[in-house]
Amino acid sequence: MRSCLRRYIFIAAFFIVLGFFLQEDEEENTEGRVSVEIWTSASALTPVCPQKHKKTVVRQMVREQFNSEVKNHLEAFKEMQKTPPGLQQASYKLLAGAPPPEKKLLTVGISSIQHPHRSHLLDTLHSLFQATSDPELAHIIVLVHLSDPDPERLHRAAANISGPFAPHLESRRLLVVSGLLGDSPLPRPLTPSQSSPCEALRSRQREGQALLMNFASELSEYFLLLEDNTRCAPRFVSAIYWTLAAWRELRWVVLEFSSLGSGQVLHSRDLSRFTSFCLLFPEDAPTHLLLSKFRLLLAQTVPIRFGVSLFHHMGNRSQLEDACFPVEEDRVFGEADNPAAVVRTDMLSLLHIGPQYAYVLNEEYYSTLDPVEGNHLTVILDSPQRVIRVAVLTGTLEQGLYRLHQGQVLLGSEPLGDSWGCARYTLLGPLVGGNLDQRVFYEEGAVEQLSCIQLLVLESQESWLLIKQIKVWTESEEEEES
């Protein structure tokens, strides 16, 4: 009964806070806002309770306690938007290194807590710096936050970092800190005697990550969250740099470069609000799940996740960590299956090579000359499909010539008659370096099928354009259930 009550209060509080956020960001969201339907009926807010015979009693208790509980949470949250109490009074120790003299493009943030078994923090740092070139290092600062109640272990961990990474510390590319929350009326992280092992572990993780993000908020324009057991792909900084450049004029809250619980990029300006939100519910969910709720508050209704993961887990986790932090495994995609479709374009076709060549899964390609703003190439599927990934490749593979300089990929539904396209389109994403490879997600309650995939030219260019390939991955209902 108590669990049902807590779930009811959390869900209701979530939607009230959602309204507060959307009202606060109304001016920001005027252009490009994705509409969100919020069901506020009693049936939608009330979770199913297993003790059916106690449902009436629970509802009576909720009516008596709900208003005061939500009011307290909402007032506390509004106050945190001005001066987050626990974080404003947080105290930090510089364990190694010093802050950079100028603001960077990207902070790579790693929070490390005491693990039941060995830590992979040093392995993570080795992987990070080995995957990053000297020119890339000029644009980032690596921030490590260590959490340990034992001062001796804390300084020993800092010393273990100082040895092998001394050049990065001296050049102010690496900074190691430890922090403590100040006095706050908000719920504090639970101790093992007050909670289950999972709740205590999640609470320590969330406090560490909140302190990490709070310290990082003024270091750079963007923030990348990594776990302390992460293997980094080579030149991941360049991949993130060009992706951020392509998304700069578009509205987004979180960009996901991995399907794991790390690899998310946020604007640094949002870190204060997110850490405040985390501290409001310290024991309810892991940070990456709260991050998904946070993007909903700011009107990003579906994840933005790229098709190729830049980050992977390393080492083995303890049984407790596996139980407390279940993560989505990296999905292994087979070859694209490109369902039957008609391809139409308003660009000039040359040499009797039609637009269908861009959709056939072979070495053929579609070429055109001098595309202009507003031109499109649209794949119209013979029947609606549950598309789960889309890749668009333009230009030559070797030198990157004849690629589309400015373009977007749109997803369409509500097909028009005679294979002329779709009545409704939503943005999947912009091309990055002439290419796109993204996962496709659907809003909750929406029809999870697409009928069109459109490549749109955003800027005229006086050159050849090669549309090398459009790849589509689909999933049947049976595969989704399995």
C-alpha cells in the first residue's frame, strides 16, 4: 500500500512540475516545439495497485496527503530554480590539477564512487586519453569527481590518478575534485540502515553526479556524462564536435552517443536545473532514467540517439551493480532490409539514373547537379513499417566530395494517394558531414509506423551531389516483443 501511495504522489508531482517547466520555457519553445499530450485523468495518473481490496483506503489517504506533499515538492523545486540550496552551499576540494583558464567546448565528466569490487576509473581515463588527439584535447576538460567517506582512501585514489596522468594535470586538461552537499531542506541520500542496498547505492551515485555537474556548469558550453567503467571509441571528441555543430540551430536537450547509462551530452546551462531535479527525488531512480524524464520536461519527447555507439562498458560489474543499474545492451543490427518503396525527387536526374538508385542496397548511387534549397528525395514505403534505424550517406567515401553540405532527414506518416509522399513529417535529424545514422523512436501513444523518409536540402550548392545510399532497418511486432 505504501509503495502504491508513493508511486501515485511521484507521478502526480511529475506532471505538475512538468507544467511549471513548460511555462518557464514558453518563450524558448516558441519555434520548433514538439507538441505533447498530457493525460491528467484520474485513471491515467493512478497506477494499478495489487491490493485491490485496499484501493479505497489508499485513495482516501492520497486525497488527504497529496496536496501538501505536492505543494512542498513544487515549492522546493521552484526555489531551487533560483538558488539550489544543497548545491549552492556545496563545498569542494581540489585533489589534483587546476581549472582551465578559459571556457572549453566540452567537459567530459566522470563521477566515481566506491565500488563493491575493483574500480575501472584508471582504465577509463587511459581509454579516454588514448582515444583523443592533441588538437581534440585543446577543446575539452576532463573532470573527475571522487566520492568516498574515508579521507585516506580518497587521497589514495587521487594519488593513483596523479602518477600516470601528470602531463594532463599540468596542462589543465584533467581536474580531480571531491565535494560535499551543504545543509539543505531537500531529502538527502539514504544510508544503508535507512534503505535497501540498491537505494543506498543509487543515492550515492546520484549525489556524486549532482556534485560533478554542479562543479562543471561554468567550465564549458556542453557537458558529456560518462561512467567510470567506459571504453571510448577513437576520435569520439571530433564525432561529438561535428554533431554539436550540426545541431546548433535546432532545439534539443539530450544527445545520446551510446545506449548505455552514459554517453549523454547536455547544454551546460541546463546542468543546474537537472541537478536540482535529481536531488528532489534522491531514492527513486538511477540518474539516466531521471535524465529521460528531464528531457520530457523541456519538450524533447523522444530520445535522440545515434546509430553507432561511441562508448561501451568495460570490465565486469558486481551482482549488486547489475541488479541496481540494469542497462540496455548495445543492440547489434544486421544488414539494412530496405522494404519495398517508391522513390521520388524534384532534383534534376542525369544520365538516365533515377532516384531509386539511392535506395537500392548495392554500389549504385544517385547523382544530380546544383541542388537548391527545398529540393527533396523522398522514399515512400509501399506499406507502413516500424522503422527502428535510418542511415543516409552522401558524397564519395574516400575524399568526402560531392556530399550534401546542409540537409535534414524527415520521417513521414499519413501517406498521400498515388505515392506522392506524406501529409505529416517530423524531424529525425540533420546531416553531419553529409551523413546521418540515427535510431528511430516513437512518442508514447503514437502509431509506431512510418510511411515516408525524406532527405531535404537546406542550402543551395553549386556542385555535383551524390546520394550514395539510404538504409532502413525495420522491426516486426514479433521481433519487438522478443
